[in-house]
Amino acid sequence: MATIKPFRGYRPPRELAKQVSSRPYDVLNSEEARAEAEGNPMSLYHIIKPEIDFPAGTDEHDPRVYQKAQDNFNLFKYNGWLLQDPHERYYVYAQTMNGKTQYGLVVAAAVEDYMTGKIKKHELTRKDKEEDRMKHVRINNANLEPVFFAYPHREDLRQIITGITSTKPEYDFIADLDGFRHQFWVIDDPDIINHITQIFAEIPALYIADGHHRSAAAALVGNEKRLQNPHHTGNEEYNYFLAVCFPDDELTVIDYNRLVKDLNNLSDEEFLGRLNEDFIVEPKGKDIYHPAALHNFSLYLSGIWYSLTARAGRYNDNDPIQVLDVTISSDLILDKILDLRDLRTNKRIDFVGGIRGLEELKKRVDSGEMRMALALYPVTMQQIINIADSGNIMPPKTTWFEPKLRSGLIVHELS
């Protein structure tokens, strides 16, 4: 069963919430963060991407950069840009995109649940990225950014959240870059807090939707602290890390698409002929074509859009991994025809989240930067849960969740 607890969060004052909050550290590069934070000393980028306070080109893994993160975190607290709540609380965080709102509970999740598999993952993590975030958590002694969890939806929790969100939010603003709305409520009623804790104790598992590296780093640092403390009791704050938990039926998973630089020495005609062995190939003309259903793909090549429908017998509907469109496309197109195998490191391929639209794929192919684009139908939340429950791992670059959690609305300190 899932173990969570309330915590004394560090938060910006109401009037500073929009200025302090930022996009997550891993969705933009250093120069983009530098540009977004320009003229705003309160931006959380000064803590989560502190290389922006050094000359351009400074290695973000330089020890001085990590130290700057700690210095800036202390400065934020000293200046009152982040203030700690006086009592342990839960929080509700709502995000609205394209008229649809999803409501998450902000909690402290248990390190032990991550270590024992009660918090389930569906992606592999890279050790270098884990170590980077671990250094950041260690030096700040805090989780500066939340991870994004899903849980099997429950009507009793929904009713609690509906009651809380019927009141005026603590924060309510629209982000400038994407136009998404962010709202935040504080839960300070002890009875409601206890009730939420009890309900989660009946939920068998939590699922990492987004933030696998942050989850791993936070849990591993917490476990380090446990092993280093000869007087460990299990009640210390480092036994928990910052998470926002959303009901699975409210989440939006969008497509994660592929761009390839060459056709492996094939002509257009040869490539389309090879595709025809495993797919029904239908030209759709110059207008953008979106995949219509699972096992249907959109190909953009030499100014023409094509529909690719996987032929019967080319995939296994009874296998949670083999039935995925990302597996079908990887096996039958990227590997079989284009000789693209290690998608994590191969420089011939790039990946684009569907939030940018298929126009982005067309633009990059038309520019000559890429030779062809492949758009996939998005996976479902149920597919993600099935894979996590089976102990399997999804292929690289399968899921893209939107909207992303804003960082800086809440921080969890480990002591």
C-alpha cells in the first residue's frame, strides 16, 4: 500500500508565485533558461539551473555550479522568496491546458516505496543523469522539483479535492510561454489530512508518469541518508520526497514522434517498397496527416504525408511491450529498414514531443535537416500501468505528458 505524509513545504508568497515558478530543469537548455530568467532574480532557474549565473558555456556539472545552487537556495529563503509553512500540510495543484483541468495532490512520498517497487516505473534511467540530480538534492538537502505520479482514480479522493478546489486558491496564474493555467490550494484541516493519508494507504501502487531521474535521485539520496544515520528511526524527513499525484483518468499522454536524418542509402521508392512489406501504405498528399488509431502511423517524406497501418500478424496484441506502436515502429521501420538500433545514443535520430505539433516535423524535414518524420498515436495511461505492473520497461522516448509541472510552487526540505 502507498505511504505518503504531509510536510512543511517551502513556498513563495502569493504575490511572487508566478515570478518564482519555472519550467522543469530538463525541458530546456542553459541558454533558454538564461533568457527566461533574465531580469528576474526570483526565478527558480537560479537554483535548478544555476549555471545561468556563470558565463555562457560554463559546464553545468562544475562543482561551483552545484555550490551556487545551494547559495541561491539559501538566498531565496533569506529574502523571503521561499517561506516554510508552520505546520505539515498537503496541497492541491491544478493545471489547465486547452480547457481541460487535472488536479494533483502534493505529498511527501516514501523512499521505501520506491526502493521496494510500490512506486512503479516504466522507463530506464541513465546513471549520469541520476548522479547529476543526486548532487543537486544532496547539496541543497531538499527536493526543489516535484515528480509526477499517477494513481488509480478513487471517487472519495475526487470528492475531497472537489471540496478543496471550490474555495479560492492560494495561487492562480497563467504561464507566459504556453498559456497554461496553474492553481494551488493549501490543505490545513487535520481531519482532511488524516483522511487523505488513510485513503492512500489503501492504494496498492503509485506510478511514475514523468520524472524518472528525479524520482531515482530523490529516493537514492534519502536511502543514503538512512544508511549514514546510526540513529535512524524511519520518521526522518529524508525518508520522503516531493511528488504530485494525479488520478490516472485525468492525465493527458501525447504523442512522442521521430525524425530521421537519412534513409540508410535507400531511395524514396525503395524505402516505401520496404515499408509495404509490413504496412499498408497510403499517400495522403501535402496536408498534414495525423495517426487515426493505434497501429496507424503518419510518415512525412519528400513533401508528402503517408498513412502506415501495421499489417495483421506483425505484432503481438497479447504482449504489453510488443503491442506498443513505439515497439512496432522501432522493430519494423527503424531497426529492420533503417538500421537504427540504440535509440538512446544514435545521432541519426531525434525525438519531438507532440506538444509541438506535426508542423514541427514538417518544418524540420522541409528544411533539409531531417530526411523523414514518423508520427505515432499516443500510448494510453492504461498501457503505461499495464507495463509497470508487469515489471517491464517501455522503449526509449515513448511517453510525453503535458502540461509539465511548474517548479518552485513547493519545495520539500529533507531535515
